[in-house]
Amino acid sequence: MQTDMPADGDGRRIALAVSFAGAARRYWLGVFPGVCVERRRRRARALAIPDPLLRRVALQSQCKWGNVEGAAAFAAFVGRRHRRAAARAMMCLQEAYNYLDVLGEQPSSEPAANGRQLHQALLVALDPEASHVDYYAHCPQREDGGYLCEIVDSCRAALAELPSSSAVAPAALRAATRIVEFQSCNTGERQGDLQALERWARATTPSGSDLRWWEVAAAGGSSLCIYALIALAADPALDSSAPAAVADAYFPWIGALHSLLDNLVDETEDRATGQHSLIGAYSSRQEAAVRMRWLAERSWRAAAALPGGRGHTLTLAAMASFYLCTPEASTPQALGVSNAVLDTLDGPATMAMVVFRARLAVRRLAPGASGHRAHGAELVIPAPAERVHS
């Protein structure tokens, strides 16, 4: 397997540390200020939504702002010329996903149809030729004052500025289609159709992968693949083979690990709100630890084999570390799984854990801290485009 990682341990650790520092610098200085501006703008827009339930949903979805920060982190390896547009596209798509995810959990007489129709917005956001549809066709509420369409249009406008957006569009649309399928079935125990989710996941399982159906379902719900592809779209000299290679690494391997770690730390909350817990599909915690270790190993190998593999492995480690540094990951129920993943991603994960723990400590001390978890894709180390530009 060809990677860009040094062979000796000391050289590898030094290279990882240098890459970590450079990626963090680009993110905090070149991307994060724009994230803060977008957050203020999006909140003001949500407060203007006419319908009270949709307004509440929009504001609630913004409690998951860590997901938006993580999505934008993928822009830190994009060249300066296109970094702002790439970050905007990533943020808008994740903002839409957060909003649609929360809205899809609201009671509906046709939950599967509602989830599918709502999430069509993600497909439209990635397709410059598509027209808006009635996203609220199965929702009792629909007066959002143009909130959702504005997010979708902002994403499309940003993607139009990226020189290779058409080259990554087919793979990005396939990833978004998987999210639509996942969300149409995974709307909660009281509304969702777990059997339909299982049928879809079994039919989608890559041949010879040895994946369980719930691992494939988890991968289908992850948005990380799309953000890695948007980062590629900013490269004007993109290799034609790169989108397929990235898509194959993130689905199913990295995406499965991502969503199952999210399930792990959200288990108690999901149980209280009646949401499906895919991590709970394992027969025991011991089996879950064994399988998650295996998924972490496969994800690491898939990331390292990509062009720019060092950045992808740092992204993987940072994503995992974000979850593993939370108090929920250290409970007796979760600890075996957490240790299995952390042991596998040891070196770069240790660096990322230091950053995340410090940030969590600062947030707890901040005035007005809500304590609401913002699990998802929050990262400090972003994934690279085909080439790194500082």
C-alpha cells in the first residue's frame, strides 16, 4: 500500500505533528472566523422564521453547530483562492442537514415520506441543474420564510465558484442519496421503519466487505464523504480518479466509524427520545469493541492509501478524538469501545484529544454555556484536497 507516511516511527510522529500544527493554523486563522460570522447570520435568519415550530426547530438545530465547524474544517486544506467558497458550501450543506434532521424527528402522519421529501434539499444543494421542490409536502408546517431554500441556494452558489465541482458532483450526489435513504427510514422507534433500513443497508453493502447491515446503514448517514469531495472540487488540476478513491474510503469505512461513534456517545439521549441506536445492534459490548476496532483499522488503511493520506488520517483521528474525549465515551458502558478505537488510532488521536479536552474545559467555563452536546463532525484537523496549499 502506497502512502505518504514516513516508515520509521520517530519520523512519522514528527511529520504528523507538523501536519497537525499546519492544519490547525489554517483552520483557526483562515476558516474559523468565517464560521463565526456565518453562525451569527444564520441565527438572525432563524429568528425571522414566521412559523413558531419551524423557528424552534431551526434554533434547536443550531445547537449542533459543532457539526458545522467540523464540516468547514475540511476547507483548511483548500487553496486560499477557493477556501472561502469551499467553507461556505460545506457549512451550508451541514446547516441544511442539521435542520432537516431535527425537523424529520417531529411527529408526522407519513414519517418515511416526510423524511425523504425533506432531505431532497440536500440533493438540490449539490445539483446546479435541479429545481426546488416542495420540501414541506408532508409537513403540517411550511412557512419558513424561505429559510431552507436560502441555505440550499447559498450552497449551490458557493459550489459554482469551485473549479472542479462538476467532476465531484456524481460522487457527492451518490453520497447525498444515501443520506436521503437513511433518513427516510431512521426517524425514530415510534416512526421509523427499521426493517426498511435493514433491507436498504443489506442491498447497499459492498460485496466482500464483511460489514454488518447496521454498519453500512451508519455509513450511509454520514456526511463526511461529501465534505472531502467538496475539498477536492477546489483543486483546478484534480486527478480524475480522485473522487472515486475518496468516495470509496469514506463510504463505507470512515463514514461507518463516524456515525457509530456518534451513536455511542448519544446512546442515553437517543434512548430517552426514542431514536434508533445502531451501536446497540451488536450482541454485546465485547462484540461492539471488536467490530469498532476493526472498523478503525480499516478506516485508517483506507485514509492512508489516499493521495494526501497524512491529512486524511489526521482527519480520521481528530473525528474519533472529538467523540472519545466526551464524558459519555468514558462511561462503563462505552469505555471498552472507546479504548478499542483510541488504541487503534493512537498517535494522532492523542494530539487531537489534548486540543478537544482543552476546548471542552473552556466551553464549560464560558458564561451561558448550555451543556448541549454538539456531536457530529466537529474537527480541528481537516481532510485535504488532492494537493495542499497554505
